[in-house]
Amino acid sequence: MACRLCDLPTPDPPVTADDVDGAFCCRGCLEVQRRLGDDAEAAIEENEGPALGADEVPEGSEQTFLAVDGMTCSSCEVFVESLGRDIEGVETVEASYASELARVVYDPESVDADSLPDRLSGYGYEAHDPDEPADEDGDDVVRFLVGGGFFGMMAMLWYALFLYPTYFGYPPIVDLGGIGFVYVATNIWAFTSVVLFYTGYPLLRGAYVGLRAWRPNTDLLVSLAAVGAYAYSTLAMLVGHTELYFDVTIAVVLVVTAGTKYESRIKRRATDLLSELTRRQVEEAIRHPSGDRVDVGAVEAGDRLLVRPGDRVPVDGTVLEGSAAVDEALVTGESLPRSKNPGDDVRGGTVVTDAPLVVRAGEDVTSTLDRIVELLWRIQSARPGAQRLADRLATVFVPLVVLVAAATTAWLLASGTAPTAALLTGLTVLIVSCPCALGLATPLAVAAGTRTAAEDNVVVATPALFEAAPEADTVVFDKTGTLTRGAMTVRNVASTGDEKALLARAAALERFSSHPVAEAVVDAVENPPEATDIEEHDRGVSGRIDGERVLVGHPTLFEAREWTVPDDLADRADEIRTDGAVPVLVGRAGRAEGVVAVGDEPRPEWAEVAQSFADREVVVLTGDEGAAADRLREDPAVDRVFAGVKPAAKAETVRRLRADGTVAMVGDGSNDAPALAEADLGIAMAGGTQLATEAADAVIVDDDLRSVPAVFDIATATNRRIRTNLAWAFGYNAVAIPLAVVGLLNPLFAAGAMASSSLLVVLNSARSLR
């Protein structure tokens, strides 16, 4: 049976409640369902389609993920998917330009997986294994600097020395005699050809892709303007006309290419969402009792596997032999390690800390970490991302401009205007409406926001940040590693004698244990005394220090060894547990003398940060339960707390919260990655895992929680700048296009107006956001 909320398997018996329909895998999922209810679920189903990649892989088929460089818009997604449909044996290709990934479902009998990258590459797109680093953009730099910069400069030099003076009635600066015009025009044509077809190739490719996908984009409009000016000027040159508009082609290509390259550089980041898998996923398993190492893919249900201290559990399963503390923070977010004994379930990807375990592989031989990565793909790929407004409106704007240009030309021809003049007017409409300012409005403002954020130790991973942050109604915080430090530390010491001496004795023995609680005690003491005659126990360690027998461990160990625990220390141990920490008793000669509180310490600034969002709802998600969650519920700055929530349920909780408004999520662990991707805005702490930072829209570099409110302030200012730029760009088109239609502009002035509008956008974006 699957959990109603997160689809994970339910225990036997499942978690249920009389007032909530369905069965659940944990108390946290049940609580989320109870609090958010069916209304949110219905709203989600009404407003959103199924997540990309949500379908099961058909039996007999396999799936793989490929990184695809070169995708820039939704038209690219459609085109790459169409390439995949042409490959025999490929059943489904789902591309996402937001993550630059493609999910391929194929028949392994008909197609070799190793051949898929080459067969999905072409037309400027390059598919490759996600584990391979993305190619550097050196070719693009050469294309722009050499193709555009050098050859464009050479062409414009001829314009300055020869053609421009003649346009204004002056003799050319360089007089080449009778062959001058033919020589100059031929050189300009050759140089412009390099600029258009070499430097402008990505634009031409984008136009072709948009046409083939039946999704007109801004590349199509830019290409029509550039190619139109080039074609007209080529014909004019052949018939001996001296007014050539090759300079318009050069200006259009270089301005748009420069803006695009600038945008790509500020947005460029490693979008390899699966790279964490190679670092965190267990690639090998050890069979028991033979000790043979095998690939995890060869593990079958029921296999007995040995997991040594410090190793990750290869797949989900059940403990057969041994007892150990297992750190589940990576996949559950729970701050305290859990003791696992024979019969207990363990999750793939969790870490065995202090003793070996023999684990029997579960029925489906999968890892919880694998499911997290799969879930992350589904969410991240389905999210539309921060596409430029110009691209979102291109399906209307581009056909409309082409229609206006064609209608203007046809009307002029019908009214008896000379064909040359009519074509020039239509060309002018295309040039003056070339959406350079519109295309630069968002990326340049984003660049300003990115720079300002970097000054505040915030890395902007995607422009979605600047769209979502000002609209956020709810801010969701993960607890472990975000509101807390994410590491076990000694909180305080209570002793009937010298507290420092007691802590030193505890550290002297805990050095012989690899348990995270023991490590916290050892880290708290610089020079512990020497200990001998060491004995490790199920819940602690004993040994001799200065000739006396000392015992350090859990209260149950003292009870089992029949050591005396004074009532005041027993009460203090209970208080420590209530406070969400672990009590470590320390005693000598059969009697406890003190107790050390070890736990995940809250960040001192968290309350201040939570209070800064007083105008928004503050929600806390945590894998912990009990006192650790209760303390948060009591804080007036926190509106809601969901405790005991598993990773998949975190993402579903965020998804349901989104039914009521825009949601921002702040987290740090791999278990938070799906929730970060599901949120409208994901913010990751740099001290967390790579999977979390790759799923986020912004990363706090200095791991200071106080930078989170700064993210919202910078995003709001950047959003205002974007709107200002777009208002100017649309205003420019609203004025310039009618002027071109009535013949008050020629192509040269149209290009100048286009460049001027772009310059104003650049200058506005360069202003400080502070």
C-alpha cells in the first residue's frame, strides 16, 4: 500500500486516523493531510497538469537522463523532443530547457544507450552524459569576437571611409576611382556574410527551430530583420544602387548576440542535477558472508549485504544482524542518528556510524536517495522557469509584426509606390521592431541583481528568484541545518562536582566511539586525559582513568549496568530529552556524577530572521518529532510546524501550500532538494549538500541565515528594474512601429533607433539597486 501523500510504501499496519481518509507512511504525512486537506489537493489538480516525467517506465524499457547544451526556450524543448521521436527504439523524449536535461525512455533491445547522445545532437544542440562537465563556451567567444567583432569592424570601416560620406553629399574619405563602389560593396558584402552566417548562426538556428516547432520566437523576428536587410542590400548592390543596409544586418546581429552572451554568462551555472548522485549514491555493495563486491545494479531482492561503519546503505532493506546508530539526515532531515537493530528497516543512502550491519535487500531493490533524485528531476523539469517576457509573448508579437510589415508592403505596392520603396518600408518595420531592447530588458536587470546579491554573499542560480520573491506569501524553512547548525554539539553540562573535569573524562572515553554524539563530546575538549582498559557497550563506553572505572553513555546503559543515578540527574536527563537533545551520563565507581546535553544547536539568528517575515506566513518542515518540533511551535514568529515529514512529503507539502499562493523554501540537505525545486522560490544554505544547492534558485554562500531576508530585498528591487526596462521597451515599439509604417523612418534610422533604445535599457540597468 502506498502513502496517500507521498506515495512511499506504508508500514504494516499503516498510519491512519479516524478524521483523515487514507493510509500514510508516517505521522508527519498524516498531519500534513489533516492540516492542508483535500481542498488544496483539488486546487492543485485543477491548476496544474502532471509533472514532466511522472509516467512509469514501461516494462522492458529503460530510461536515462542526458544533459543537452544549447536549449534556451520552449521551442528548443519541442525541437529536441522531435529529434528523439525520429530515433527507432526511442519511446519518449522529454526535454527541459530550465534544467538543460532530457529524459529518454527507450527499448534497450533496439537502441544502444551509448549512442543516444550523438543521435540527439545536432543543429547547435549537444547532448552528453550528465556526469560529464559542460563544454566551455570558447567557440562562442571566437564566434563573437572574431566573426562579429573583427569582420563587423572591417565592414563598418568601409562604411565610415566610403559610403557614409556619400549618403550626406560629401566625397568619400578614400577615393578608389571608377572601381571604388564595386570594390567597397563586395568587401562589405563578404564581411557581412561572415557576421550573419557565422556569428549570427545561433539566431538563425533559433528561428529555424521556432518555425519547425510552430512556435515563433524572438530569434525569428531578429533573423527576419537581419536577413531582410542583407537580402535587400545584396540585390541593390547587384543592380548598382548605392544605398546599402549591410550595416543594419551587422548592428542587429551584434547587439542581440552581445545581449544574449551577456545573459548566458550571468546565468551560466552547473545545471547537472544528477551530479550529486555520483557522489552520494552507493555504486558497490558487499555480499555477506562471502565479502564479494558487486555493482549495486546486480543486487537482488533478499540478498544479504554487509555495511561497514562509515559506509552508506546501498539499497532500502531490513537489518538482519548487528546494532548500530544510523545517520539518516541526508534522506530524512532528522538531526539525531537512530539506533537500528535486527528487524528494523534502513534506507538506502543513510550512513552506518559505529558498528557493522548485515542488511537484507528489500523487494524493489531501490534506494530512498534514488527516489529523491528522480523526484527532483520530475519537479525541476516540469517547472517553467524564468523565461523572458519577450519569449512568452513572441507567439503573438512576432506574427503580428510580420503581418504588419507584409500588409504595409502590400498596401504601398497596391497604391502605386515603387517596389523598392515599398520593400524598404516593410523592411524598416521589421528592423525598428527588432526586440533588442525587449530582449535585453530582463537579462541586464538580472545582471544588476546578480551583482548586488553577490556583494551580499548570495549566488543567484536562476532569474526565477527575481520573479517569485516579491510575490512570496509563504516562507517555508527546513529545520535541521537551516534553522539549526546541522551538527551535534555539547549544549551544556550538569555535574555534582567539577563540570570541566567531568566533560574531560567523558571525552577521554568517547574517543573510542564513532557515534556522532561521541564525536560532539570529543570536539568539546582540547586535551582529554588518558584512558585504559576500554570496553565498548551497546549505548556507551567504559574504561579506567587515573585507576578509576568510568562509564559514559545513555541512561539505559547505567540502568543495565545497575549504576546509581541520583534523582536530580535523572530529572535533568528527562529535561534534556524533552528539549530535543540527547543526555549522556558520566559516572565513576558505580555512580553517575553528571550529565552532558548533546544536540543540534539552533542558529542564534533564526528568531530574528523569522520575525523579519512578519508580513508573510512562516512554516517549518522537519523530519524530527517531539520536543524539537514543539519548541518551534511555541515561537510567535512561526505560524505552522509540520513534524516527522519525509523527503517526498516535504515536496508534496510545499506543492499543496502553493495552491494558496507563492511559496519560498529555505533548506540545506539532499532531502530538501525536491521541496526546493517544487517551491516557486528555493533558497539553499551553502553549508548543505550539492543536490540542495543545484535545486535552488539562490544559494547563501556564507551560510548566514540573516542573508535570507536580503535575498527578498534584492529580488524586489530587481523586479522593479525589470518592469521599468520592459515598460520602456514596449513603449518604444508602440511609437516606433507606427512611424515606420507611415514611412517616417528608413532602415538606417530604424537601426539607430533600435540601438538607442537598447542603450537606454543598458544605462537603466547599470544604475545601483541599493
